[in-house]
Amino acid sequence: MKAKSVILTGGAGYIGSHIAVLLIEAGYEITIIDDFSNSSPLVLDRIEKITGTKPRLIEQDLSAPDCVGSICSALAGRDYAGGIHLAGLKAVGESVDQPGRYYRVNLGATLNLLSVMEKLKCKTIVFSSSATVYGELNASPVDESGKTGPTNPYGFSKLFNEQILSDYAAANAGFQVINLRYFNPVGAHPSGLIGEDPKGIPNNLFPYIAQVAVGRRAALNVFGDDYETIDGTGVRDYIHVMDLAEGHLAALRFGLSGNWDGVECFNLGCGRGYSVLEVVNAFAAASGQKVPVKVVGRRAGDIAEIVANAARAEKLLGWKTQKDLNQMCADHWHWQEKNPDGFG
């Protein structure tokens, strides 16, 4: 049977590379669209080392106004079953400082991808959304019926993209949208060949802790210790990146099942919250390294606590997380220890 072809935007990034591995291992033929603005071309070699297959690449900024024609030309000759859309900017704090850039890039990439998919008659999209769309309006654990109200431009860009996709589906019979609202992806592939390697100062907790543990940074900045949580630090629902990748594979299969059209939304999280200090202690135990911390002021756009109710994904996608915090820390450390300078 001929392999199904899938477009994977942002496929050289942290989450995208892990999804790429699972798609290839599941027998899909993938084409990655990525401009390497927050990733490395070496990722493609690492994917090949893991799977034995090097993905096709279109090196392109998907948000560029004039990119649709060249992308369509590069994709010509294949029938694409679906697209998984991860390309975009993703740092909460940076989005507060650069809201125009976040809206321009994140919304522009989605609009351009829809134009590409329309020309290719590709009718299924799995969208990388975020739990930040919920803001502070819901008690944890929050399910997909929760109120939306982001507290930062990054979260609004995700919510606006969900609206764009919903409107497009309403206007195009047979078009399928699966929004996946991520909680906090961490960890790495068990091989240690791919993992999170942010450019510049990490915006997320785990890569910052890992860089402190490996000696690249002196201490972890903890943004506030006066929240109403177990120890005053922010509480989040962390999900192993391999569990997250499995969620995308399950969502794609669900979309390609042909049993529905329109829009579906799923939380992808483990349903258990951990504070910053709990994560620090778990990572120190997994790595055997000291992780000094420095408490600084709260970060704009952050909230005290958010945890997922992912029961809907388990019911409809047959998916749930398999890896606990200890495994997240161990795999993240394995990647960082094996690659102290990331992809270098």
C-alpha cells in the first residue's frame, strides 16, 4: 500500500522532530516546511539516524507573504492526506515585548498554509494550539469546554488561529480541523539524539534547568515565589514530548478516519501539576547535579496554575500519557548530557 503523505510545518523544531520520527516509523511519507529560525538543519540527520529515512525539506518561512506559490510548486506531484501545523513563535514573555511580530508570524503562517492546502486539495489539519488560550478563567483541571481568555499575545495568537481554522472549516465542507491544546512539553527522544535546543536564553523551564545542570548557566531564575500554590511558585502540567508526539499521531489518524468533518479540540496533558521547585528537585535527582535557583520578579503574562483534563483525548483518540515526571527529567537530562551544547 502506498504511504500516505503528510505536510509537517515546523518539523525541524523540538516538538516537530519527535512527531517526524513517529510519523516515519508509522509508515507516513513526510515533507517538512521549516526556516530553521529556532531549529537546526542537523535535526534532519538525527531523524535519519533514528528512523533510517531523511525527511523531505522545504526550507521556507511559512509566514512570508509571497511563499505560497513556491511551496505549492515544491509540494507538487504528491497527494497529501493531511497537514500537522507547528510552525510559529512560541515564547510567552517575548510575545509581550513583540506582539506585532507574534501576530504577523503566527497568523500569517496559518493563513498561508490554508492557501497551500486549498490548492493541494488537502482537507485535514492538526493544529498545534496551547493551554495558554484558557488564561486564568478556569479552575484546574480545565477541560476543552473551559472559557478562553489568554493573558498574553502568544496565547491570543493561538486562539485567533483556532478561530481562523474554525471559520475556514465552516466555509469549506469536508474540511477537518483538530486543535491540540498543549500543556508543557518536556523530555526528549530516548536515543538522546534529538531534544530541546532553544536559541539564546531559554524561555521554558526544563531547558533552562538542563543548561544550569550541565554548566552552561549559573542558576535558574524563578519568576515569582508568591503565587497561591503549594510552595509559591507556578504550577504546570508537564507532558513528555514522546507522549505529545503520540497524541499527534492519534489525532491525525482520527482526522483521516473519514467519520466526521468540522472542528474538534483536545487537551494534551497528563492531568497532574508540578511546581517549579518540585521540577527543580526532580531534575536534580535525575541528573545528580546541583541546580541553584534565584528568585526574581513575576514574568509578564504568567499565571499561577493550570492543569489539564485530558479525558476527551483518551475517550475519542484512545490516547493518554505514559511517562511520569521522573522519566521526563531522565530523558531530558540524557539529551542535554549527551549534547551539552545542543546541536552546536
